[in-house]
Amino acid sequence: MTYDLDEQEQIDALKAWWSKYGNLVLGVITAVLLVLAAWQGWNWYQRNQATQAAGYFEALQNAARQANVDQVRDASRALRGDFGSTAYAPRGALVAAQAMLAAGDADGAREQLQWIIEQRGDDPLAPVAKVRLAGVLIDLKQYDAALGLVSGPAPAGFDALYADRRGDVLFAQGKAADARAAWQSALDAFEPASPLRSVVQLKINALAGAPA
């Protein structure tokens, strides 16, 4: 095929441009394709992790309903060890802690809750874990550690729960006046329709009727 002069000049110019920039263009295209492949691979990995984690979480829930603490412990260990970055891991740890408490294993429950706080401190369930762990530590008579978990500024939406648990710790320490002040703060912070208001009010009423 023959080309006229203008066409030949355009072809020569294109060849010259490709000779100068062709490798760069190919490199950019290759990099973009690699990024897309990596992104798709990561999404597949995340979906696969979530699917497997959901299976372990379901097994954990079933074991908890059957009060099979050994299976609960095994499922939670797998969730935390192999799928610790998924949303199922802290949820599973909360379920496991509750099952262990029901079975009288306070130390096991403490370990589950501490994992959430230490390893998934930015998870929305971490404040819940702190409140529950403070309750476990009260039972273990580790009052200072329990108080430290629910002192200071509370995350949004947890002011009332933190204050309520502070009251529990202070009452366990024999500080009735401080406990009443904390429970009153909780009462004031709870929404009027919250069913927990009546629980806190019962604590205040019981404290008022207790012998000095």
C-alpha cells in the first residue's frame, strides 16, 4: 500500500512518538491493569473471608445456645485468629464472653472482652466490651481496673451506660454517695423511653433505703 506525502509524514511522526513514549505508555497500561487485578483480588479475598467468618460465627452462636463452652471457645479462637479483621470477630467475642460468664468462667470472658478492646479498639462494639468487662472485673473484685474502663469521656451514645457502670463499681467499693451521683448522671443521660431508666432508678431507690 502506498501513502501520499501527508499520510507518510503522519505515520513517521507516529512512529517517532511511539519510539519515544511507547515504553512509558505500555508501563502505565500495565500498572493500571495490575492495580485493577489487585483490587479485584482483594475484593474476592474480603468476600471469601467474610463468608468463612460467617460460618464460624454461626457455629459459635449455636454452641452458645447449647451451652457448649468448649466449642464456643474453639469457634471464637478461629474467628479471632483467622478472621480477626472481619466484623464477625468482635461480635463472636461478645457472644463467647456471655456464654463463658453463664458457665462461670469469668477469666475466659475477660480474655474475650479484652481482645476486642485491645485488638479492635476502633470497632463500634469496643465501648460495649468495656462496659461488660467492667462488670466482669467487679465480680473479680478488680475495682480500680473496672473503674478505669468507664471513666473519662464516653463515646457518643454511651454516656449513660458508662455512668451506670461507674455507679456499680463505686457501690461495690462501698462509696455509696459517689455511686448515687453516678447513677443519677446515668438516669439523666438515658432517653425518657429507655427501659434501662427503671433499672437505674431501682438502684437509686435501693440505695436510699439501705441502712447508713
